[in-house]
Amino acid sequence: MKIRSLFTIRHMTQPMSSVFEFTLLLIQVFLVGMLVGGLRVILPAIAESEYKLFLSSPILISTIVLAFGFGKAVFNLVAGFLTTSFSYKRILIYGWLVGIPVPFIIAYSSSWVGVSVALTLLGVNQGLNWSITQAAKVQIIKKEHRGHAMGMNEFFGYVGVAFAGVITANLVESFTSKNVLMTFSLVIIFLGLLCTIKMHEKFDSSGSLSKEAAIKSMGHSLSSIGHKFLVVSWQNKRLMALCQAGFVEKFIDALVWLFFPIYFLYEGLSIVEVSWVVSCYSFAWGGLQFVTGRLSDVFGRVPLITAGMLISGVGILLILVYSGLIWWGCCSLITGLGMALLYPNLSAAVADEVHLVDTSITLGIYRFWRDLGYAGATLAFAVASYLNPSITMKFIIVSLCMLGSTVLLIKNMRSESKTSARSF
């Protein structure tokens, strides 16, 4: 694997595809990541300053993850099927427009219910826009570079999350949380819309396919949505294994979002120090995907996914072993490394299982289950609280879930499924 190949795009795309469009998609996902990354830092500050909830009612705070995860999961699925009828450009515009009310609702809401509604809309924005940036790249990229493309997509997205977290954490030290929320979010949405407008209208969901193939795919998709969902979710054991792995790995991200701040604030860190620890996770997760996606093109998807599941699960447990800013930062980096190994390669593995005409829909179904993991995480946290109200129990439960998911993944990926998704 040549280092130079990690940084060039032209050799990756299909002959008729545009490097310009691929670059715009990378900018898109970077901005999508920045929107959610900023809110992940600002919302805990608003929850504590406006509603006195963050430290006193962590379970109630988890409703924002539930609302966000539900909205994102459903519209991951919707985005996959919308590609049969609308251009990528149009779907991206819809996604950004849905995001406009989010900062206004949070800033002017008088109850936590309003904040939860705003997070549902944010989930819709993320489900549409992040899904489309991923599906579009699969269509225009050569199959042998699919892992690299997925890695680049997630690299730009999660580096955006990390950058936004650092920027907003420092801004809330000098300005009110709501002012930072309004200004930062609206600037990102404006830039996202501007970037989308620059895309060519002809760049649609048919990608490099012939017009006839795209039309055939559309009619077939609309007539067999339930069948496709059943095959991907259950009948194809390899796809089922990948979907459940995606579902469970979201427990890690939900833990980082909700309970990293609570745990580290209880341990005496400042909000800036907390943002530094969380950003170690985000930068490792985002930054290393640039390499790990390409590695899976060379060494295979499953070994990297398996290693990532185990490493991230261990990284979470190591946080409880010792204390100190440097130690927690290192543990956060280890957890991020594990996520970087598994995250882009799960999507690439799913895409490998089906024909090109069905990748958008199949990825939509996978991403539905993956982001429904946020809802699954809230249930796991509730069980953990019932067993033991301490925050440490939540860390332990998440690690055990990652281990169990890894065993199920290995078992099902070793055998050929009786029901092939290629029969779509």
C-alpha cells in the first residue's frame, strides 16, 4: 500500500465520475459532522445552565440521544429509498433545510421536550445528509477502493465532529451557550447549503449506472421494500451480523456523548478538559479512518472489524482502572482507534454483499439498525442503572455488549448465508 495512494482521488473514481463532486461530498460530510459535534458540547452546558438536568438527572438527559438516534435511524432508511426517486443534490438540500429550525427550537424552548424535538430534527438532518454522502461515494468509486472511500468519508465527518467540539467548548467559556449555538449552527448550515448548490444537478443516484439500470432498480426497490428489509436484517446471516455489530458499536458513542462528560466532571475535570478527552476519541476515530478504510481493501474487512470491536470495548474499561487527565486521554485514544478500525469497514462490508444498484438501499437499512443503537444504548443504560446506579456500571455493560457482539459477528461471517442479498 503506497502512502501517496491515500491522498489521491482521481485513481479511485469511476471513469465517468467527477473528482470535483467527490471533493464536494467530503466537504459536505465535514460540515455535517461539525453541526452535530458543536451541539454535543453545547447541549450539556444548556442542560445544566437552563434546566439544571445534566448532573442531577442523567437518565432524563439520555432522552436527547434517544430522540436523535430514532430520527437518524429512520431517515437513514428513508434516504436509501429516496435515492430511487430524487437526485443526491436534492436530498442533501432537504437535509440542510430540516436542520435550520434546530438551533431556534433549542434556544427558545421553555421545556426539555422542545430540546428533544430539536434533536429528532437534527437526527433527520444527519440521517439524510450523512447517508447520502456515503451512498454517493459508493456509486462513483471503484470497488477495489470502496474501503478507502468509506474511510475518507468517515474521516472527514468525525474530524468535523472533533473540531467543532473543541471550537464550541472554548467559545462557551466566553459567550453564552445559546448565542454560540445559534451562530455556530446557522453558519454551518449556510455553508452546507452553499456547498450543495455547487453540485451538479445531473449528479444523481444513478451514479455511474446506465439510465436503464437506475430505472429498473427504482421499480424493483419500490415493489419489494419489505423483502429487502427482511433479507438485510435477518435472512442473510452475514448482513444480519454486520447490522447487529453496527447496532452495538453505537453503545460506545452514546456512552461517550452522555456519560463521558458526567463521569469526568464528577472526577473534577473542567468542561475544557472534558472536551479535550472527548476530542482525543473523536480525532482518533475520525483521523485514523483515513488509513483503516484503505487497510481493509488490502487485508480484508472482517479482521479489522473484529479487532476494532475488541479494542474499543477494552478502551472503555481501561478508563475505570486509573485516573488522571493524561490516562483518560490515552484511553480515549484507544477507544477511538477501535472505532476507526470497525466503523468505515462495517459499511464497506455491507456494500460488498450486494450489487451496485442496491447499495444505497442496503446501506440505508444497515444504517437504520446501526443508529437505532442509540435507542438500544439508552435501554442498556437503564438496565445498568437498575443493576447498579453508579456510572461505572454503564461502562462495564457497554464493554460486555461489545464482546458478545464480536462473538456473534465472527460466528456468522465464517459461513455463507443460505439467503443471498445478491438475489434482490
